[in-house]
Amino acid sequence: MKSVPDKRRTSDLPKRVLFLNDVSFQYGAGIAQARQVEAIMALGIEAGVLTWAAGAISLEDVATRPIDPTLWLGIREVNYLEGGKNFSEEAIVAGLIMEVAKFDPTIIIVGNLHAARWPFSLLPALGKIGCRVLAFLHDSYLFTGRCAYPGSCQLYLTGCDATCPTATHYPSLDPALIAGSWQTRRDIFSGPTGIELIANSRWSRDMFKTAIPNCRWAETIELGADEFVFKPGDKHAARQALGLPDDKPLVLCAAVNFQEERKGGRQLRAIVEALGDEVTFAAFGHNAHEIPGLIGLGYHLRAEKLASIYQAADLFLGTATEEAFGQTIMEAQLCGVPVIAFHVGGVSEIVRNEITGRLIRNGDALEAIEVIRATLKDERFMKVAPPWARLYAVPRFSMWSQEERWHVYMSGRPQKGTGHPPPTLAYPLNEKDDSERTEVHRPSWPVTGGHAAFISQEHETIFAMTAHLPGWQTPGDTFKLYEMAFHAGDVILEIGPFGGRSATAILRGALANKSARTFRPAYYGVDIAEDSIARTRGMLAGENLGAYCHLYHGVLKDFVQRWQITPTMVFLDGDHSYEGVVADLEILSAYLKPGTPILVHDFLNVENETGVIGVKKAAKEWAAAGHGRFMGCHGCCALYLTENKVN
């Protein structure tokens, strides 16, 4: 094929990309691939698709932009090459290599292969014809022995084999072949010649790296959708056009097939039955009409039609109990629809808890009923969540943001973060004396260039910059919060945000370290007080920082059970009673990696001496027991470094 020059393509990008998958643009992974094709062509790169079964869906059916005929190489179907039937694995690989060579690609992106049953030996073989090979992880198929989602089964960690409990489920595999299939995946992704892996969410990437720890490379490129199509609209006009009633709040659901167990059809039946008199429930997808009380809107692929359906809703309900990413949740947020969803997989990477939606215990229909009812009655939340959902979704999940992520990856500029750098002591420390000192501008990490103590001019003025915000902080506190986040602010946990002033200083520090952190910092604020959550939500929105945040209304003990995160720094400002601080530090010691910095607020508050609060006593006992190392005081706070875990 003749390559057509395109001025949009920069010199660091490939000329031609071939997508290789089983069913072209059908179903969820197919729609994701179609959007990836659009993103690739928007960069001026030629793109084509080689597929086992093209089906009746063309790129024109799902695209939201005019298709450039000089860049679109079309779809080629090779359904005569099906695994497990007429040809040996060697013959299938040879046939596919011949078909791939006709496209003469620079990069091959391999997606789902479930239905085609193509052998995994295809992936390393593709690299031998001079192409860069990338595998895209849409679900769990690339790290299990055969299944797309393992559910509660843990065999993928130790070795899938003939005891697989779902061997006859799609995609089925002879039990005798499962162990070999599991090992083959590890062979092709591990070591210095392993295939590159791209995941659709950080959750998917982490699952893959846990399952195949010796993988050569695993990175995340989140999906996106056209923000000019998926946008807010006139809710009442949309309902009228769809023939939906307008007398009650409308909750929308979606699934390719509601008969599939992991899509939550069983939970949805219970939710609709309980709330049917208060709420109108509608859904698009196959078999939606089979759930009593649920208005079925059919199965749709065109983005314009889907957007009009989202625009009719007051809430979107995500019922999947296993979900690698959640495209419909992403689309709902782009349309400014708040989301209530089971907290599973990559969903929390889309929904900002207590800001753009609410995440509930996975599979818990009773909690879903309670939260839907409470959310629809929460006028303050329902007023601010829709615009924030749109505001926060566009920069991250728009089509242009997906284009940028592909550009960064293909040009060899990998994402990076500061990770887990512990503080160090660059000055003598006497615990007895320094536990009483309120040194304001004394760094705990090495200072490189500039002021002897400050990281930047912003750091030097951070106290003044946040002085207008509610919540008590001293200059030393804000100095240390900014510095901690600058160096260790990848995954931030704050217990007791009160109103968001400390969160503002923390996030500004994390975002300031552009040379070391190219992905978004994640902030988690935990508070038992509902008013605190509401104040913090409003402040973060006013400071344009809400897109980085999750807020959790509850206690730390419950949070750590529901949120599987690995904090790289902690600000402890919650329950100030002796018993409360002891409990929080014990939980943190079991939860955090050794070497994690914890800034303990109110350590030097005079009320420690009168017994009104017990922060200092609890922290010193915790450190004396060998769980933390004292690193000095700053303002009203004490900095500790976790040393070992409490079992």
C-alpha cells in the first residue's frame, strides 16, 4: 500500500497502524477500538483493521467525525482462519502473518481475540516481520487461562488449569488446554523480549502486573469519546423525543446484554422493584425489556442516539459487578449525568466519589436502593454534580485527550510518577528537643536549586495563597503539605479534610512537580461529617481541583476495606481523641507500605497537655512501638515515616 503523507503527523509518530481483533467494531471492545481508530487517524496516521469477523458494522456507523479516505485503510475479514477447526496453530499464524504483511504496518495493536480463538503464539510472531506489537487489554483475557473476567476465582495468580470452574463459559476452552494457555501468556509477556501491554484503566494494568509480575511493559491508555457529541442537552426534550414519561426522576442503565451475570441484571431487578413507584427506570442494550418495570430503549451504536438517551436521565446507574473500565459510565459523565455505580474495577477512575457521583459496595442492591433514593432527594448534590461531571470528564475522557495519550505512548514518552520517595533528614535531629520545635521552613526532602528551603515561589507563598480558605493551618503546616505532595503526592490520603484548605495546598504541591509526575495525582479525603464533605466538595470545585479527588463519607476503617489504593503520603487530621488516633495509626500501619510519610496534625496543640486531645501521646507511643520514625515538627504537625506493618 502506498503511504500518503499527512502534515498532521509529527516525525515522532508511526506512518501506519493496524488493529487486529476478533469481531471488528461489535460490542463494547469493538466500540472502544473504533474510537481508537479515530484517535489514531486524527494524529495523521494511516489506520486499518484486520479481523476474524467484520460483521455488519462499519466505521461510518460508529464514527463521529468525517472519515479521511487517505488515512482509512478499511476492514479486511479473514474468517476462514479460525482457531480450533480446519488448520493447525502454525498454519493459522502463517496465514495471519501473510494477511498482516499486506497492510505493511509500522505498529500492530492486538485487541480481543476471544471469538477467533487465534493462538497466542501469533503475538511474538508478528514482531518478527519488523513491526512494533502492542497488546490492548480490554478485560482479563490476556492474563487468565481463558476467561474474560475471573470473578472471585484466584487461579490466574497461581496457575489456571483443568479445575477451572467456568471452562464451558464463553470463551470456552478444553480443560486440558487451560494450563498451557495460562503459561503461554506468561511466556509472551515476560522478559526482555515480552510483548508491550496497554490497559484501558490503571486497575486493569495493576491486575495484569499482579498476575504477570515479570511482564516487560504495562501501561495505561484510558478510552475516550467525542465530547462534541456526548454533551449535556435538554432533558425534557430528550424524554419527549424518546417517548419517556416526565413525571418522575429518570434513572438510566446500560449493558450489551442484561442476561450476562456480571452486568448486574439480578441486582437491577431488585432495585427496579423497590423504587419503581418513585423512579422511572430505562435502559439501552439487549434484553432490557425482560426486566419488569424497566423501559427498554433497544441496542444502539450511533453516538448521537446514545447521547440523546443520556441527556434524558437524572442519574445513570452502573450495575456491572465486574468492570475493567466502564465506557457507558464515561459517556454519561461527558453528558453531565451523575453516576451511581458499584465500586468495582476501573469505575472509580471515572466517577469522582461524592463529587460527580457515588460509588457503592459491589453487588449490594440494598445500598444501591438507599443511595439512589437519598441522592435524588439531595438537592445540593443534584445541582452541582451534573456540571462537575461534565467539567471533569472532558479533560480526561474526550477524544482529544485520548489522541494525546496515544501520541505520548507511540512517541516513546512514557508516563511517570514520583512513586514512593521517603523523606530524609538533612540536619541533626534530637527527638526530645525537636518534638517541641515548630520549625516552619525546614525541608524533609533534598532541595535542588532555588531557595534553601522552598521548592518554588509558589511554595514560598502557599500560606498566603490559601489564607482566604476556611480551616485552620499555620505556615509550617502548609509548607510541609505542599512539600510532601511535591515529592510523594501520587496517591494522597487525608483523614479529616474539614473543608478542603489542606487538600488545596496538597494538590497544588503534587501538580507542581511536572518534571517527575506526568500522570494525574489522586486525592482521597475521608470524613465522618457530611458537612465537611460538602464544604470540601465546594472548595475543591472553586479551586478547580475536584477532578483529582474522591471524597468518602465515613470512617477510615470502612474506607480501607472498600478502596484498594496504595497511598504514597497521608495527612492525619481526623479524630483527635487518644483512642481515635491510636485506632487510625493502627489501621494505617496495616494499610501502608513501609517508608510512607504521615503528617500528624495538632501534634503540638497545647490541648495535648491538658488531655482534651490525645494526638501527641498516641503518635509517640505508636513510634516507640517501632511502627514509625519521627522526622521532626513543622508548624503544628509532626512528620513520621512508617517503618513496619501491624498485622
